[in-house]
Amino acid sequence: MNNFEEGVIPQKNPGLKLVIEGKQYETFEQYLTGAQLKELAGIPLTTELFLSIARPYKDELIENDKSVNLARPETEYFFVKKKLHFSIDGKPFVWYKQYIRGIQIRELGNIPPEVDIFLDIKEGWEDDLITEDEIVDLARPGKEKFITKPVPVKFTVIVNAQEKGWDKPTISFEQVIKLAFGAYDPNPNKGYTVNYFRGHEPKPEGTMVKNSVVRVKNKMVFNVTATDKS
């Protein structure tokens, strides 16, 4: 008999439960690959994922292209052997590699650009400023604690080889020119070229154009030239 006849609705298979890193998930797919399991749990593809096997047998490494049958009688448990814990302003995070960059800490913690990141050092010692491109080893003894502090708004910038004070987190094309020459001339026959160095990652150096703005970093360097087109 065709189940679609006489108003009979075919029954959908129940969801299959699995556990990854202590968190339960449900799927209606009988087979998932290692890559799909990692994607489901938000685990990087480069991380080794294991299927828990009863003792005395060894846990099974699940490669990214290996399929796992999730319809077996018992719930399957997956776990990562190498994972490192750290915190940002007291909030816990897990990382699956030994090293992490400052920019990755900023992205994970959703930290705005006007805030600096520091590695919390024990009392009596200065906290370590973590720049965007700095690499931190999370495998050192203890759990690393990162804290954030507002970026100081008093800077020294170097304009045409002269130190200038600046008290704002950003500076515009026109403001750099005023620091260099004392005034900005909007006359279209007057041309300016502004290059900067030692700025913030991911673009520590570059060229500014009219109406552009860059974030200021202490000891940032600006080279400014003026030309007369008339």
C-alpha cells in the first residue's frame, strides 16, 4: 500500500542526539563528517576532534573527511584534547591553538578600537600591552587573563620630524596639515601630500587624502609636503 494513499502521512525519523565538548546537539542526518561536526560546534577545522571510545580501547581521531554513523544505539560523544582557556575582562573563552594574535583577541571579545588590550600581570608589575599583531602563547602555566583599558587621549605624534602634542583618538588630513604648517589652505591650487608610518594594524602605514581620518598611535609619524599648482 502506498502511504500517500488514504491520507497516511509517512513518519519522519526522530532526531539523532550527539554531544560535542559537553554540549548536546541534534541532527536528522545519519552521517556527519568530522568537518561538519566541527562546524556544528564552532571548532576550527585544524583542531583534532576525537570520538570517545569505552576503555580499554583508544579514543578515535575523526579526520575532517571521515563520516561518523550517528544512528548507533548509544549517544556519540566527541571532544577536543587540546584546548586552552583564557578570559577577557573576566569573561571565559576557549581557544584551540597554542598561540593567539592580538587582533584575534579583539575580535573574540568584540573589543572596540578605542580600547587597548593588556595581559594582566601580577600586582606590583606593569600590565603588558598586546598589540594587534602580537602573538601570545596560551600554553604557559596558568590561565591567561586579558583586560581592557581606554586608549589614552594624550599622544605625541611626529610631524615632519618635529614632535607635536595631540589629545584626540583620531586625526584628519586637514588637522595633520595644520600641525605641519600652522594652517590649512583650501585653495584648489594648493596641493598637499600626507604619508603616515607606525600607525595601527592592520594598516600601520599609508597615504591620507582630503577628508580622510586615521586612528592616532603614540609616536606615529607623519610626513607632509605642500605644492603650489598655480
